[in-house]
Amino acid sequence: MILKIAWKNVWRSRGRSLVVIGSIVVGIWALLFGTGFMNGFMVGYMANIIDHDISNIQIHNPEFKKDLDIKFFIKNGEEKASTIRTWEGVKGATTRTIVSGMISSPKKASGIQIRGVDLKNEAIVTSLDSIVSEGTYFEGINRNPVLIGSKLAENLSVKVKSKVVLTFNDSHGNITAAAFRVAGIVKSSSLSINEMYAYVRQEDINRLIGQEGQVHEIAIITDPRFEESAIVNKYTSIYNGDIAESWREIAPELAMMSEMYSSMLYVLMTIILTALVFGIVNTMLMAVLERFRELGMLMAVGMNKVKVYFMILIETVFLGVVGAPIGLFIGWATIHYYTLNGVDLSNYSEGLEAFGYSSILYPYLDTNVYITVTIGVIITAVIGALYPAWKAIKLNPVEALHKI
Amino acid sequence: MSVIKAVNVTKTYNETKVPVHALNGINLEVSEGEFTAIVGPSGCGKTTLLNILGGLDHPTKGSVEVANTNITNMKDNKLIDFRLQNIGFVFQAYNLIPVLTNKENVEFIMLLQKKDKKFRNERSMDLLTQMGIADKANQRPSELSGGQQQRVAVARALASKPKFILADEPTANLDSKSTATLLDIMAKMNQEEKATFVFSTHDQRVIDKAKRVVTLEDGVVVSDVTK
């Protein structure tokens, strides 16, 4: 019956309770949507970098990692990549020849990284073919096609089918220059892809540097259900001498960002729930003060302080129990809608892309966040009830019964 | 057998500042089955005495025994449980729980006593029937008149089968017809259920109905008449 009384007491002052429940709903919605929005930024940013640029795992000759000297190839790189493709948890593996050099147009020149790619496997690993915004994926040009980033194309003032010259050192240290024709322009939210890379066919660059059949990098994309570390460990246990790294080691700033965004959830949650505590304390205190005489009667006739305390506590938890599911549902529905349709931030696309973010944002929330928020709200309700409940049990029945 | 025994009970408020002596050495014994009225002018100490006899307040001096248990220095939590098992209360302002039905209000005390559902149901309906308001069992207190609400309060006080019932000015807010009905019911309960009633009142109709009248003046018993 205490539960029943507590439940009915919640609806005694319907308007006041609805205001508190409303603030719980709005608080939870704001918390979920804010977190989902931030998470969407983070997940989108990381996915762009991992999926289109660095991949889940990279393998190099350790000496190549130090100064990108082209003579440090991965021994039997093609053969190793073929083996890796057969491993469980590997969605794709591609090989690359990487050469530092210059790209020149009739108007300008720029320092770049020339990436000799295996066309078929590169498309599987980085979906390079999917980010071609103009022109084609190495098609339509027979001799020396090149793909360049949109920003680089803008800087060089070149278009599809324009001629550019790539200059680099060959394996003997001689400066080599070769004419290439722009087959396509790629556009991504990755700054490196847009500004720093020129993609060429692997056989073209290998022929030009005089090291055919050799590779500098193996990039692997993994199944999200598998731990990258397991594949890294497997590789290092089989092949000695190479260095295999997951994206966390290749781009520690990404891993740090990921952790930072996770902790932001707790900061945001603390701020919103703290504000909520004050609302709950205020409401419950009013509810207790209004019922001083009734609470005095309950204690006079034999309701002990523990029961009175819990009755107030339960009333507050009920406010949370009503508000939380509504807030969770509205939050979930909003995120679900925008996960499917995306939040169009194209008005700010230039600024966002400058920082490597996509202009269409897909909010995302892990199930754990919903659980964390639910627990957070219940704890908030309990904390909010402590002072009013303490106030209730501290009253003197004789004085309370004579309060007008 | 006495259910209440107050010995030399004194109550002084504001002991450290300007002391107000509400009770000055009250000796009172109430036996089982009595129908006692404590009367006197406003401020004579009736309510203070009732609060002390009911374990809601502690005397400054003296002792109070209820059903052979000394409650004078009993701790608050223990007193609450003691009141639940031994004392029924009827308040001037009824003090029913507005969110519960009349039946639930009566049941509530038995629930605190951990009585089973069947017993609670039967006892509450039986008491409401005796009070003449069984048809109002599922209504809220706010749907009843003052007299009817006070009858629910009496039923609630009787529900726990207490050793005695303390009623502080139970008819103060009632019209004459409601007062008469309530007094008849209480007298009937006194006879049939052997319920012991102690009232504070200055209502002559209550005084006329009482079997014993204890008169207080300035915190002292000035007369104690058994009819």
C-alpha cells in the first residue's frame, strides 16, 4: 500500500509532477541526442579515416616507417597479402607502393605522397572507387592515369584529363619525372586524401622506380566483430621482421579522441543530471512541506520513520520511472530517425570538411549509453529525494498535527 | 485493569527561556472500557495531556504507563511501534489520507501491523458497517461530509484493536446532528467492542455522554467525576 500511496501522491499535484516529469524527459532527450550527435561526429570522422585512409591494420618494413625510404620493401609482400586475405576476420587486404614526390601542373607544384595501388583490392579495402567525385576510377586513360584529391586539384588548377607531372626518386636515388593524366578527382572528409595523395596504378609507379613486384605497405580492413589485435598478433607470430600496427598505433590521436568523446558523455550527463537534481529536490520539498500534517498523522498512528523515508523516496523514483522511459523513447526515436536520414549540415560543409568531418552527420548511440542514462536518472531521483525525505522524518508529529 | 497510569506528570515548555507550565503533577488512571472525557477551558493542558498519554510527547517530569509498559523515556522509533500496537488516535481535523479510499484508510493501520489481506478486508468492512458508512467504502474522504469523515477516522482508530483510543476534540468541527451520530457510534463501540475512549473536549454534548469526566484547570486536575 505504501507503493500505492506513493504512486497516488505523485499525481496529487498533477501539474507540478508533470513539470518535473517533463524536465526529466527533456533532460534525457537532450542527453541522448547530444551524445548521439557528438558520437556521430566522432564515429563518422573515425570511419572516414579508417575506411578510406589508414585502414584497420598496416604492415611495413620497420626501416620504411622511419624515413619512407623506398628501398625498404616488404619481402614477398604480394604473397603475404594473398595469405592474409584468407584469414578469418579479414575483409580485405591490399598492397601499396609509396613514394614521396612532387606533383606539378602548368601553374603550380605541390609536395605529395604518391600511392601506387592495386586497383581491385584498393577498392575493397578503402572503397577508393566510391569517393571519385569527378572522372573515373583509373578508366578511360591508358597511359599513366592518376587520381588526385579535390583540394589538390583546386590548388593545381587542374581538371579531369589534365596533364600533371610527378617527380620522385627511383630506387637508385635518381630523380625521375613522368607525365600522368588525371583520370579522376576524389573527394573525402579526410584531409590527407583531399590534399596530400596522388593515386596511381601500382605497376606504373613500380616500373618508374625500377622495382617491379615490390610493395611498401599492406593495408588490411577487418570485420568489426574481430579484434584487430588478434590479426596483428597472428601476423607477427608468422612473419618476422615486419611491423604490423592497428589503427590505434598508427593514429594514436584518433584513439585519444575516441576516449575523449566517451568521457564527454559523462561530463554532459553530470551537468544535465545535476540540474535535474535541483528540480527534483524543489518539487519533493514542496510535496513534503504541503503534507506536513498528514506525515505527522502517519507517524502518530504508527508508520515508522523508515517507511516514511521510503515512501518519499519511492514517490521520487516514480517521477523518474514515468519520465525516463518517455525520454529514452523520444531520444531513441530521434536518433533512429537521424541515423537513417542523417543530419544535413551542408550549410557548414566547408568548415566541417576543413577539419575532416562529413557534412552529413549520422548520430549514433551504443546500447550501453541507454543503460548508463537510465541508471543515471534513477540515481539522480534517489539523490534528489534524500533531503526532502530526511526533512519528512525529522518532523515532530505533535507540531506537524497542529500545523495549519 | 488500568490501561493508562500517569503519575505526577509535569510538562514545561521553553524551560530555558520563559517557562510555560502546561501540566503540573497530573495523576490519572484510566481503566479498560472507560469512556472518559478530559475537559476544561482552552489552554488548560487537555491536548498536552493527551499527547503525553498517547506517547506523542514526553513529560518533563513524572511517568506514563500504558498497558503496564512505561513509555516515559521510550525512544522515538520504539514509541512509534508501541503506538501502532496499543493506541488509536482520532484527530479534530480527521487527518485521513486523501489519496486512499475510505476502506483503504481503515485498512492502512492493519497493513502497518502486517495483518493479512483477508483479515484487513473483513475488519475494515465490518467497522465501516458499524459506522454506518459501508456504502462509502470505495469513495475518497473528500466525497464525505465532516461527520462521515470523522466516522472513518474512528473506524481507523479501532481497526488496530488498540488498548485505548485518544480523541482530541473529535466533535469540534461537526454540526450537532453529526456530533450526536458520532457519539452514539463511539458509545456503542465502547459497549460492544469494549473499546476504551479518552476524549479531550469542551463540547457539553460529549461531556454529557461521558461516563467519567476529568476536569483540568491550569494544568492541574481539579475534579474527577465518575457518573
